[in-house]
Amino acid sequence: APALDWDDDTADPTPDSTIDFDEAAAVVGMEVVLQIDDNPAFTTPLEFTRVLDASDISTGIITMAGSALADGTWYERARVNGSGWSNTETITISTGGGFPDNATGASEYLIIFM
């Protein structure tokens, strides 16, 4: 299974993922699958794929990015060509869009007049 590392920049809603795989076992055309979900059981994951080329294989490491994520806690895992899943990485995105309103989920801003 590959090793996975997620960029720790929690203010970036599109963090990069670094996937380290066994280049000796990889061949051109193998598919890397990256899954991101807000549930650690990966019940409805966002899924991104990339086909390995010779340049990817020569380094044994690739970087992938998914789509923009909403604020909250996200989980990520990857695999190469149907191998076992990598370690699961967790990140909490917080882009600073105001204070969340627990009743509506909308952002609210605090304004102080002096």
C-alpha cells in the first residue's frame, strides 16, 4: 500500500496530497485513486484518479489535489492499481469565513462598535 501525506495548511480548501508508492512494482498506465470524505468510514467519498506515467514512476512520489473542500474535518486515503489502501490522513479545513451559526450553518461576523 502507498504512504500518504496531506498538506497541513488548514486555511487552504484545496490541500495537496503526496503519495509515495513502490516504484519498483509500478508500471506505466497503473491508476492511482485518491478518496476524500467527511466520514472516516468513506461512505460517500469524492474520488480522484491519475494514471502513472514514466516520470511519476522514476520518482516514486506524486502530488495530487482534489476539489475545494468546505470547512470541517476531512479524511483521505489512496491506493495504486487496486492495492490495499494507504494510511488515512485527517485534516480540519478552516478558511476563516466568520463564526458559524450552529442553527443555520451560515457564517456570521462579529462587529464591535467603540
